Amino acid sequence: MISSRICSLSRLKPRQFVINPLIHRKSSFAPSYSSTGDIKKSITKLQNERIASMIIYGKPNRPFPEEYGLDVESMTEGAKQAIGVVSEFLEEEEYDKLGGLVSPECIAGLKKNLAGLTQEEKRYLRINPEDIFFSFIPVFRSNEAGQTVTLVTFSLPGLLGIKERIKEMRIKMNETMEELKKESQEGKLKVGEITETLKASDKVLKEMDPYKTFQENEILIGNYKFEREDKMADWTLVEITQVNSVAAWAWIFRKRWKGRLGISLRGPDFYSVLRYDYMTDFVVYLLMLNLITAQYLGIFAMGSGGGPPTP
């Protein structure tokens, strides 16, 4: 299968993404913008087809036919890296470096629509690829004029830092417990000393608490439209949109998506968590549908004289 190439990233030196410092300012300040000037046309949720694919296959997209030369996994990973590079240039306002990666029309639109952002808002223009926890392709077109792909991403600012901090906390806790166990077996610790050590460790862990950062930040939704002339050509970004979930989703849906992400931070793969959640919803829906249907048929039967005989 032909591996998808994203833009002309080979001409750039790979950028090393460091772990984001934990962001304690709420990302509700993150701006919503579009290179087209219209965020209303952005895709902010999964369509029924994507949900069905999640339930059946565990992924929002099935593989495309090989003749299109588009591998979903390699396209998605390459696109994430392109998004990381482009968004860094946007934060630094280095529009001159976007040539070959982004179309001239898109660059002009970005300059116009990002001109009035504050320094606080510009902090949220950069998207670390490792902060993207879910993505799907809702639109793919292939014809004589070329190919078009729209990639939708869900990301949480500082997610990589949160994961690393959780990992660090677990390691420190395990090390502390092993040391206590060893010293206790050797008779070097008294009960009171063990209690004090655990209290001190608990204090340190609370100061490192990554879940506070998790609770304070909001999910950002990205729409990235790529185009290429044929299946052997490089992709170019022609539209970029970012929407803050605060503006796109009702409170209950924001809590639900963050709840799913929170579960995945404790171990399970996010896609597995989402699949299980959708499967549960589907089962509940079928049960409710059967209950309503049974009640309707019972009422219909009684109304047509099919009820119990009158004594």
C-alpha cells in the first residue's frame, strides 16, 4: 500500500516537542478561528457513520480502497506532525515559513483572522501532536481534479505533560512503598515513621497533581483540510479551523468527553473507552426502543379488543 506523504515536511528539520509545562490557566481562553473566517461550517462531532464504525471496528474510519493511495493510519500520523509544525509557526507569527506547507489563500486567511489575538490566546495556537487524543476523517473526495481530505482532531492542551506527570507519580509512589517495605522488614522503621513518610509523600503528590490541570483545561477541536493533485503528490493544507469545545458543545457533552479521556489516563486506550461507551449507549437505546414498542403494541391490542375477556 502506498504510504501517504503529508505536505513537504522533508525539507524541514524535525522539531523536538518538549513536554508541555502543566497549564494551570484554563484553556477556555483558547480562541476559535478559521482561515475561511467562518467557524460555523466546522465539524465538531462524529456523524452516525463514524459512530457505527467505532462500535463495529473500534476505529472511526475503515481503510480506504488501495487504489486511492491513502492509508488512514499513516495519513493521520503524518497530518498530526504537519499540524504541530504549522501551529508552531502560527504561534510565532512566522507566516513566511508556511510556504509549501499551506496554500497562499489559507495563509492570507490566517493572517487576517488571527491578527487581533491577545498573547494569552496565541498560547493556544500551538498544537502538540502528542496532545491529540482522537481524530477521524469525515470527508474524503477523489476525482480527476485531485484528492481532498478533512481531518478532525480532538486535543487537550498539556495532555502530554499530564501523562508524564501521572507516570512520574506512579513511579515515585512505587519506589516509596518499596523502600518502606524493605526498611520495615529490616526493622529500621517504626510505625510512626512509616506514617510520617506516607504523609510527606502524599503532600508531594498533591503538589504534583496533574488532575487539577486536566480539570481546568478544555478540549480543542481542529479541522484541517488537505488537498493534492494526485495520489503520488504531496498534501497541502488549504483550510485550518480551531474551535473551543466551550463554544461548540453543551456542558454535559464536554463533561462526557473529558470523562472518557480521564478514564483512558488510568490505563485503557482512549479508542477502547469510546467504543465501549458507544456500545453501552446502543444497548440502552435498543432496550428503551423494545420497551416503548411493547407498550405501544399492548395499548394497540387492548384498543382493538384484543385485551383480556370481560367476566
